[in-house]
Amino acid sequence: MAEQVKGIYAILFRKEENGETDMVRIALIEDDKELLRIEAGQLQEAWRQPENMELRCFASAEEFLGEAEALKEAEKPFDILVTDIELPGMSGIDMVRLLREQKDQIYTIFLTVHASFALESYYLEAEQYVLKEHLTERMEGVLNRVGRRVIENRSSFRMVTYNGELCKMRFEEVFYFRKEKQYIHYITADGTIKVRESIEKAESEMGGFPFVKIERGYVMNARHLKRISANTAYMDNGDMLPISRRMLPQVKRTINLNRDRL
């Protein structure tokens, strides 16, 4: 029987000493000690981003959740979660389901020996699932694609005035925006932000893809899109948005052409 990990196993890995401001924090959950050592090494070898990487390893979902809450309170939350699905106690699936219910924005990569878990990872909007037997050839591409998204999203925001206050609106937290009379309603993870501006200014300020115009007065964030069925966009916050029949082919084409940026 494989030896199991006991307690938190922390690794600090920096490509360069750039300080902590650009640190990308990654959590790896694996209860098998030998597999954890191998997987941690592969994650370090796979990292190709200019920012520093901090990797912390855990033996269970419960250990990770406790540490994640502490880091969140210290405003140093994890950016990426790489987790086995079959864990002692709470499973990886149940843990990520809990994180989604808490509106946690962490990017998730599932590791598994069973291809049958792929559908469940889709329902949970995981960025990717990787079969452990293909870990060596697939992890570099998967990890760096998610890493680029983390880095890009950190620098993408607008300062807007809402209810008389100046606030930071992060692009990654915007599900979509729509025009209502003289206002643009930005639907975000924290609620609706209403800004008095034109739809043309809103589109310009949000900077193009992943924001895609789908209907007159509607622009969606393709990174929050679950699926398109008929003329409806199903978003991962549960909202359903109308897509113009005329614009539908172009919407699909734009998303397909930018698939590597999702």
C-alpha cells in the first residue's frame, strides 16, 4: 500500500527573485506520498511563466480548505488548484462543488485515473481534467494556459463610479454586460454595477475578447460561457442570454478562433 502524506507539505519554487507581488499560488492535493512527490516535480518543471510560482501540497481536501481560508483572509489566495478526485474524506469533486457554492474564483485542474470523471469536471466548470497516465505530456500545456489566464486577469480591470463611489471592476468577474436606457449594467460575481455610459464606450473599455457582442445591447464574457444552444448563451452564473440569429455564426467563429485564450 502506498504511503500517505501526513500534514501540509509546502514547496516554495521561484524562477526568479521578483518579490511576491506577481506570485502565482498553486495548491496540489494528493494523498499518495510518492505520487505527490512526482506530481509536484512535474508542476515545477512545467511552469513557463515569467512570474514566480509558489506550490503548496496537501494530503486532503480538508487540509487545503483550512489553509485556503487563512490565505484568503490574508489577501493571498490560491490562484490555481490541482487536485486528485479520489481523496480520503471529502472527494475532489465535492470540494470543488463547495468552492463553487462559495463563489470562489480559483482555477481548477482535476487529476484522475478514470476518464469517466470528465463529465463531472465539465459540470463544475473545471479548466481541465488530466489523466494521470498522460500527466507528463499534458501538464505543461494545461498549467501554462491556466497560468496565463491568472496573470492576464490580474492586470485587467476598470475603475468605475457606482453609487457615488469609485470602485475597481475586474474583467474576470464580469459575466456579461447589457444596455438599459442610458446605463450599462455589468453583471459580476459580486452583483450588478450600473454605469452611465454608451454601449460603444463599454465595449471599447472592456478591450475586446473574451468579451463578445451577441445581441444589440448584450456583450458576454466567453470565459463564463457554459454552452450555446439554439439562440441562447448559458452562462456559468445560471443566466441565459439571447443571441441574435444574424450574429450567431460570427459569435461561434470568434469563440473558436480564440479557443486557446479561454
